[in-house]
Amino acid sequence: MSGFEGSYGGHAGRISPQAVMECKICWSVYDPALGDATRQIDPGTPFTDLPDDWSCPTCSADPHQFMVLRDPGAERHLEALRIKAATERLVTDFTEVWHGKMRDVPLVNKALRVEAVGFRLYDGMMLGVLISPWFMNLILLPDGQDWSDLVAGQKEVVDFPSGAYEFIHNSREMTGGYKACSLFSPMAQFTRQQDAVDVAQAVMAALFDPANMAETDRRADIRAAREA
Ligand code: FE
């Protein structure tokens, strides 16, 4: 169940491209897999992409009169909306830091800008790479968890298929609590934004590749450092 059955009400953002819709006046169904042959709407056209002048093929009701019959893409769609909102906040926050206090710091790379790359859900959290003109970090953000009381500077080892990585807790007013694992700092070796994005995507792929286990498993190092 999507949880949104019957509550479409014209909120296009709430339904996924796979949503099957039903006219609440005459019960005609719009299935995006089938399209609407009577109006030359191709199969594969999401309900939200129907032309402005589209109406119920049977009773001519306005699209706002349609309800969600079923939405197999709802969970993924809502996930994507949550990730989009969280990463936009993160990027806005660090872009303000960039323009506010980092721009005139000598070690920054002015060819780069703040960008969030590859964010996805991992183990109930959001995980991705944040690029900035002065660092590239793996970032964990909460997805419903309360991270408001994270203690800045506290360390935590997080397991991935390729090994264990040390994240440092932090908190910012706009972003809220987050956990960061440093990949690069400073960023002098990147000549273009796209180079940094390519590396960020490669990092995300490598993180989930068990073949990298031997190379990247820092658990022993971390434990040894702690004991020392
Ligand atoms: Fe209808």
C-alpha cells in the first residue's frame, strides 16, 4: 500500500511515474503502461506527464478527479523525494559556508563547487559523497533517526561491503546531525568539477564492492591506533 490511495488531490509530487489512477466519477482507469489510445497518449506516459488538456476518456472529468488506484513506485518515489530534500539542504548549507568564510582561504580550489553525488539509502540512513572546493567526504545523513544530539568530533566505525570506515560526527544548524568520512582534502588535484564527480561516483561504486575488502579494510589500523 502506498498510503496515498485516494489522496492524490492534484499533488503531482506525491505519485510516482508508475501510479495507476482511477476516475472517481466513472471509475475509468489510467494505467501508464497502457497510455490512452483515444487521445494518442503513448504507453509509458506517467499520469503526471499527461498534456494539460487531457481529461477522463469516458466522462471528461478533470485529472484532479482521479485517485490513486495503486502505485507500485510509491516507496521509491518518496525515498527519492526525501533524499532530494536532505541533499538540497546539505548543498545549500555548505554553499553558504563556501561563499561566507571559505572563499578567501588559500587551500581552496576555485574550479570546484559544492555538489552532492550519488546519495542513496544505506542501512536506514542516507549515504553519498559531498564535493566542495576544500574537501570531498562520504556523508551519512539520518533518514528519520534523531541525530540532533550527535557530539561533534566523536568517531564511529561504519561497515560497508568493502570494509570498515571511520566517520566523524558533526552537526550544523541547517543540515542537522551528520557523519563524515574524509576522502580528499584539500582538493588541489581536481582540475574540473566533473573530475571530482567521476571520482565521487567511483568511490560510491568501490564502497559496495567486496573485492576491495583487503585494500580498504581499515578496521585493524583503526583498532591499533585506538589501542596505541
Ligand atoms: Fe471519468
